[in-house]
Amino acid sequence: MPVSFALEGLALSEAYRKRFRDARNQVLQAAEQIQASNYTSLGVTNDLRQLKKKLREWEQATPKNIMPPRLLEQSNLLDLTSSCIRFIYSIELLRLPQSQRTQQQDSIKQRIGLLKHDIWKLDGALREFESLLSSSASQAAANGTLLLKGEAGQGTTHLFCDMGDRAVAVGQPAVVILCGSLSGRHVWSEIAEQLGLGDMGSEEIISAMQAVAEASNAPFLLLLDALNEVADPRAWQEELPRLFAEVAPNPWISVAVSVRSMFLRMVLPHDGLRNVTEVEHPGFDGQELEATERFFDVFSLEQPRIPLLTPEFTNPLFLKLYCESLHGMDLSAPQLGEIHFSQTFKQYLKQKENRIVSHLRMDPALCPVQRAIDAFSKALATVNRETLPYENASRLINACGLGHYQWPNTLFGQLLSEGVLSKDLAWDSEVNEQSQVVQFTYQRFADYQVASILLGPFKSDVDSLQQALSPDQHLRQVILDAPLNWLEALAVLVPERFGIELQDAASWDHNSYIQKSLDMFFVESIKIRKPSATTRRTCDLLAEVRKRNPDLEDTILETRLSVATQPQHRLNAYSLHQALKAMSMPGRDRIWSIPTYDTLDKGGPLDRLIRWASRGRRPDCPHDVVELAAITLAWTFTSPNRILRDCATKALSQLLSTHLSVLPTLIPRFAGVNDPYVIERLAVACYGAVLCGGTSEPQAVINAAAELKQIVFANDQLPNLITRDAVRGIYEWCLRNNWIENEIYTKILPPYSSDLPEEPPTKEQIMQDYDIRSQNNVSFHYTYSQILNSVFKMGDFGIYIIQPSIHCFISYRLDKDLPTERQYFDTVWAQRWIFYRVILLGWNPQYFAEFDNHLNHWHVNDSRTDHKPERFGKKYQWIAFYDLITRISDNFHMKPEYSGEPVSYKGPWQLFSRDIDPTLPPPLRKRNEVGATFPKDPGHWWVPYGPRYHEDDPPAGDDWGTDSRDVPEFEPLVRYQDSDGNR
């Protein structure tokens, strides 16, 4: 995982250095293929020579290997790499006519194709190298410092310990310090004590570390885990910058620290840390589906039938606790997917109670474990700390288990053995030394136990709670002084028990920091509290929080998506659907499509939902859960990110294929949606679901076809030939299965009717109004230049999309006879129409130019393939293009055959406009340069022969169709010898 590789970079491990060498060699190998002498007469000889000069400079600056005392010069290498990439895109190749080329021009075209292939291969290698240089691993390698943040139970301690073990195993010096044993002050002297070095200053320790590192020829790894667990976490605000500053000049020492995300503001200095790489531990994020399945199998639990979108399932410790609680009580996962902490912890504790009572042969009616946990939690609340001294904890807990004094068969011993409690070392400021302490093993469980104790006296009496929280009352002061994580638990328990929000339980007068923390805890609580605890007031307060905390926008969106598939939740996908449907297309793109654009890269509940739906059919999933999931997936179709749209389309098709009965209720919900991107892919996904769904639900398919037809051909929908084709395809399926009469099917066939395209402004008027050269004092980021360059000015969209499609038609109306003389549509007229339509649709530079410019920089290597992340400007161009080409197909003749035979428009395949097969599963996320159709499997002796596809194949020669050299011999395909010599 990336977070692990960041530590590999910090350590300059062999894994990181090999990847660096391989990426460097890929660039050099690609550069070797480009020789200026091979491409004379193409007008690019000088450009290629300059490119080779730049590449030589790049090679000299890029080390073959990275080892101290030389650090990775990340910034300089990035500049050199980016300079080479920019120069590649400044090379202008010859453009030849599309038709009627001479033999010499055909030869030149083939050489241009080979040069393009070599240049794109070099560009790809440079961008892979640039990606490696930009990674957190390379940043850590360059800085020698790393800050790892994460939630409790994500696995930061395991990661540090694993990294330390692997480093020591290969002879690299490494030390892991658990900061719970430190005070937070005088860090170097405490590290020396931990290492058994006695009384040593920072200079002596650093010198000793350097000597060991030089002897092993590898950096010394110093890993400080859990900064927030020191006696005084705020002390790090001074200690941490000092520690990093002292090791910064020494290339032989690398330092990584970890901290719980909630404590970042408390631990870090107010002005932040300079030259420190910051990464976040994702837990199981990205693999939580596989992790959940594995954990459920290990604990012999029935696999959940619903998507578990709550982020806590990415937390290894929570997932273990969750499965333990279900297994111990012989329960199954909730059918509707609700997962609230209070119930989970209650089940977990009850399961531990049963095990311990059985082991110690205690009276279960006395609930000794529950009483002991309550006593321990009350003691923590009294001292306002998260640990108790070992002796105090032992005495307190064993008092609840009288008669059991023989270790380890004591109540205290069993709570330690079962992992409910754990012992550790902590700094005792009173005696100025370390001492043993006891704490709850799972931090969040501890928070809920303490919060429950604080609320216990009030049961469900709202008035009593509010009275206790009034000024000068003890509980109010306890809460004001409590650790932040207790407030997080209270934000869940107060609305669950009392029906009011924590913010409303009293008139709080917090400073801005506490208020912002309360707002964040409130938002986070919505996805882990009981659905019934989310009220109308919750929704109103959420709007208030969103208004006063714009930086919580992403957290609010993640929360809403986490509960999207819960039928009983007030903020589920039905609520999300109403909110999104009411927006204008540009407004929705700004506040929804932009934040969800990188969903597949960033992860989160929406990514989990897509992967859940993509993993195969879900016949056991409840009807309403499927509909909620389908609504959420359908709204991802607003995105111009083609990879996201394609994955979501195929995922939705797979999900609906076993739930065709959902279609007739799902489709009408999208009537009147003002984004053609959504309607188009909804229709395509439904078409794919129908084709894959078999013939078991004919009436549902017939009803779905009728509903879809009504939406697609409604007056408020822009005409779109892809959407119409999907509707036609569903009707054809119905006809083939004899579910409808032929008369009904023929009514859905072309020709269709739509208004003629209106006359657009002249090109001169467009340039005057929108060209940057006609504007005064306008920043480039906020202009229409991207759209103008793409549609006009030799842009790819104008040349490769608009022109070929427009020339499939001639400018004679269908209601007139086809003339013998052909008159094509004017390409410039079409470009003018599309550009102006983009403006009318609502694209504007104030909303999208900055994002689109940023996207152009990071995704320029995706070249001209259709299946790539695209700009928002391109989305509006595609909508305008399909609007125009559909109107033309409805009203004008297609270009006749060369023989003069007339051609009628029947479907988008005639224009090569079908761009996705919704019956196929979503592609794998990882790209492979070369992949076998049937990969080798050591568990099977016979593997079918399959072709190997190269992503970088050069253009095929003219004789490819008659060249049989790559056709395999027939006999080995059907006769195979196993390892024992049998055929």
C-alpha cells in the first residue's frame, strides 16, 4: 500500500531503490528509440536533437542509485522531468490531408505514426518517473522525515513495528519508540534512556546513530509511534521542530513519527512543520471488501448482503471487534447495514462477559465484567485521564470479582487476557519516572464507556441532563475539560439516548477551536449513530455547520454517502437525490461532481459502493437497498471522469441485472433531471442490466422500457442518440423474447423528431466575446480559452470528433428528395453551434477553469483516448455535440454510399459513437503493460493459450491481415503434456 511504500522511501530500502532504478531505465530505453536521423524530412529534426540534449542533462542529474550521504534531489529532478515533458508536447508533427494522399504522403504518415508511438512511449516513461518523484515515498527520501497520521486502530503501530523488523532483518539499524512511555519533554534524553545509553545529549546520540548507519551503509531509522500518548502531548509543539531540525543536516538518519489524527492540532506547532512528508494510514481502505469477507470467514459469519459503507470497516481493530461481538453472540450482520457503535460495543462487552464468567465460574446474574468495566470507566472520568496506575486498576477491578485471587484467574487478569484492557508504560510527572498503567485496548471503546458513565445518572431525562450542563455545574466542567475523543463519543450517545444534539443540550460558549471540533464530531456522529437518532433538527444543524465551516464540506459529503444505502436513515440516497435533482447542472457539477471526481483514487464510501456493486451479482440484497445503491451510483454519471463513469455504469448494470424489478421504480425518479450525462448512462446501464438479467422478469423489463422511453423522449430532455439507442435496444430485447408486438417495437425506431439546430453567432462575434486576446486584464485561469482551443484552432475535438461526424451527413432535409450533388455541413458552422451551446448549458470559467487547468496538467499523458479523465469543459462539449448530431440525424440525410445508394440513419454505430459495452464487468483498477489472457496458475496443469496484449504496440503495417507469422501452431492448442508426461 502507498503508506507502506512511503516508509520504504524514507528508509531508502532496496524495494524503493529498485523501483527508482527501473523507472529511470524505462526513460533511458524509451529515449534510445528516438533518433533524429531516423525521422528526417518530417520537420522535427531540430526538435528531436534538442529533446535528446535535454534527456542527456536529465540522465546526468538522475543518480543510478540513491544512498547516503547523497540525498534524493527531488525538486531539481522534478523540474528537469517536467521540462522534458513540456518540450515533448511542444513538438508539432506534420498534419496530412485525411483523404486523397499521395504514396509519398502515405509513407510519411506511417513514419509520423512510428514517431508518435516512440514519443508517447517516452512521455509515458517520463510521467511514470514524475509520478514516482511526486510520491510521498520520494518526498520522504528527499526530506529524511515523515509524519504518519491515522485514526485509532488503523494499524500505525503495526506498520512501524513491521518496518523496523524488516529493516533490522536486512542489516539496517532501526529503533521503534512507543511514545506512551515518554513524557514529551527532553525527548533525546528519554530516547537515550529507552536505548539503554544512559545520560547522553542529542549530539552524542546523533553521532552514535550516524556511526552505526555508516557501518551498515544504510540510514538509521528512528520511528516514534503515537506522539499523542505522551504525558503532555502539547510539549511536541516545541520538541518536534527541534528534533527534526537537529537531524535534518544528517543524511544518515531518517525519522518518522505517528500521531492520531484527532491530536494533530494539539501536537503540531501552529505554523506547521517544514520539509516533513505527511501521509495518512488508510487501514483497510481500498481492500475493506476483501478484508470484511476474510474476517467474516474467519469468524464463521454469514457474509453481509448489503454494502458496508461506514468508514469504520476500514479500521482493522474495529472490524475484529465487530466480528468478535457477532460471533460470540451467535448473531449475523444487520440485514439493512446499520452499524452504530453503541450497539456494537454493547454486544462486544456482553460476549466478553460470557467468556470470562464461564472461565472463572462466576455467577452471570451478578454481571461482574460489566460492573468492573463501569467502575474502571468511572475512575477514568473522575481523574479525567485515559489510564489508571496498574495497582489502582487491579484493586478496583478485582473488587468486582471477589473470591478469585489466584493470578491469572482473576477478573483483572482475564480482562487483560481477553484484550479488553492492556497495560503499558507511561510517564508519571509526580515521581518523574515511568510507571505501569492500564487502559482500554481499543480507544474508541474506552471513549464510549466513559461517555456512557457520564450520562448514566440521567437515563433518558432531557431536563435533568440540560440542568446538569448549565453553567457552574460539575458535569459541564468535566465535559469542557474532557479529552476531545470523549466529546466525540458524547456526540453519538446524547442524541441516541436523549433525542437532542450535544450542541443543543446546553448553551455552550466555546472558543473557535472547541466549536470547530464539536461541529466535526457532530458530522462524524451521523454515520455511526442509530438511524433513528437522526432527526429533522439534525438536518437543520447539519446545514448550519456546513455554512459556518466550509472546510467540512468533504466530511459532510462522505457522511451522507456513508448512510446512502440505509433505508431507515433520514439522510439516505432518497434525500441526496432530491437535493441533487433540484440543482442546476453547473451548480451541481461544482458542489458534487468536482468533489467526487477522484473517487476511485481517493477511496471513501462512494468508491466502496462502486467496488461492492462491481464484485458480482447480489441476488440476496433487499430491494430497497438496491434502489438506494442504484440512485447513488447513477449520480456519479455527472462526472466527466470517464474512468469513474465507466466503472459506475458497469457496476450499476451488474447490480440491477439480478434486480430487474427495481427498474420501473428507479427510472421515474430521474424524470426531469437536467444533466444529459446522467440520463444517457442510466439508460445504458439499464440496457446492460436487461441483457444480462435473463428472462425471469418480463413485465418489469416491459415497464422499465416504457418508463425510460417517456423520459428520454420528453420535451425537457436534450436529444441524444446514445440514450435513444439504449431505449431501442431494450425494446428489441423485448421483441426477441416475444414480450411485445412488432408494432410497438417499430414505433421506437428512427427517424425521430427534434427541432432544427438554430443559427449560432458568427465566429467573429464569438471571438470578440470570448477570446482572451479580446479581453483586457483577464487572468488566463478564468477565460474560455480551453473551450475555444478545443473546438476551434486545430483542436482535437474539432478535428477528430466534430468534423468526421458532421461529414456523415449532407445539408439536405429529410422531407426533401436527395439531390445528386452533395453539400456537406460546414464544419466551422458546427463548431460555432457547439461552442455557443456549451455557453448556454452553463459552463463558465469562474466555476470550472481552474479545476480544468489543474486537470490538464496532471492528465495530459492520457493522450487522445476516449476512456480517460476529462475536463468539465469537455463534458459540456460532448453534451453539445450529441445534441447537435442528434438533431442533424433527425432532420437531414446521411451521406450516400459511393455507389449513390441512399443511407438511412438507424443508430449510433453508423457514426462509431457507441463508447461502452455495459454487459462487461468493470475493468481492473491496475494497469499492466503486458498481460496474458489466461495467467499461469500453479494449481492447474493445463492453461488455455491466449494472446498477449501490449499497450505500446506500434502501428500495424498494411500487410498485417495477410501476415500469418504470429498465428500459433494448432496442435499445441489442443494437445498438452502435464508434469508427469501424460497427454
